[in-house]
Amino acid sequence: MNKKNQAFSLVELSIVIIILGLLVASVTVGKDLIQAAQLRGLISQIHGFETQTSTFKLKYDALPGDISNADKRGLGSNNGDDDGVLEDGTADTTPDTANYELVYFWEHLNNAGFADGAYDGDSTNGVIGETFPKAKHGGGIVVYGVSGVNYYHIGIEDSTAGSPSTLSFADSLVPEDAFSIDNKLDDGYPLKGKMVARSASCSSDPSSFTCANTAITTTSGGASQTAGEACVLQSSGTQDADLDEYDFETTVNKCQLRLQMNN
């Protein structure tokens, strides 16, 4: 006699559990592979910017964005001042607006045929993917000069509307990913070397350049002696650039990265 309501046997249940386990494992592995590919893509992207900038400088004898005769070299109508430092052109000399050489940089690379995207050089726009390149891992990338040194900064959002628009910095990396990039491009330490960590953890104006330009400490934000709280795990009560590390137990975006240009 056929029974309409029969329970699963232990063997059948075991097979179902195994299949579900394999599905979960494949999803997890798939996410890890995507994450690894994004990190490799971001590292290659930074290498590409360095190569593009060096090639541009060899050809035009000036930095993109900073070149003073761009209009005469087929690079568009926006000229820099050729002083070797990437500036936003405002009177306070703080590079906190999406303006002048900070946006011309990407436009000049694009018009020279070196960039891997089309950028508008528009100081009233400031949108990721239009004025600034989108980072392969998420968020955007900006360039600027501070105290005569030029940097790439990984970790911006669309700029705040205005004329010019205001740069908006944001944490775009979990500490473990920030470490992977830092370790590949520099020394793997968040507080020293050519690449250093930054964090939007200031008590006021966390999206401002002032915060992004502030070194990470337990006081300024971005570091903690308690694991799982911040970008940087501080080893003791006193900051130590040789001992403090990226906090691998923090699983949310808490880091930005700033890399000194090779120019």
C-alpha cells in the first residue's frame, strides 16, 4: 500500500544537509574570490595611476593638473600653475574642495589618452566616476598636495554641492583589506611609510579634509586599544608606529589610505 505521508530517512536528511552545506560554502568562497579580485584590482589601479603620471610627466615635463599650458598642448582649457604641487586654488591653501588642479589632474590624464576613464574636470560636479575615478574596491580616489608633497587618497564620496563643490572623505576599507593594500604597496604598517591610514573618526566634521589629514591616534579617532573598534589597534597607552597595527577584528569600513606620489 502506498503511503502519502512518509518521513525522510536519515540518509536522505544527511544528503540534504550536505547539499546545503556545499551551497553555503560555495557562496562564501565566491564572496572571498570577489573580494580578493577587488583588492588586486585596486592595487593594479594605483600602479596604473603611477605609471600614467610618470608617462605624462616624461611627455609634457609637468604633472597632470599642474601643467600651465594645457590649453596649448591639446589637454583642454584648464591650466595649472606648474609649481609641482597639486592645489585646489583656494586662498587658504587647504585642499578641501573639488577644484582646480585636484580635478584637472584626472581630466589631463584623460585628454592625454592615459586614463582608463573619462573625467570632466568640473569643479561644480565632483561625482565619483565623472570627476574622480571610482576605486575598484568602492568609493573614490582623489589627489592633493600638502606641505609640498603630493598624495593619492583612497576614500572619498561624491562631493558636497557647491561652486566649487566640497570634498567629502569617507572610510571605504575594512582594516584587513587596508593592510593587504598597504603591505603590497608599502610596509604594512598603518602609521608609517609612504602609505598611511586615515579615518573618518574625528569628533567633528568626520568627512572633512581636516579630519582626513589628521594622523590617527586614540585621541583624534581611528585607533583604539580595544580590538574590533577602529582602523588601528594601538598596542599600548602610547602610540608606537613600529608596533601599532591594522585591527583585523574590525569588520566594518573604518579606514582610508593615503599614498605619497612618486613624482
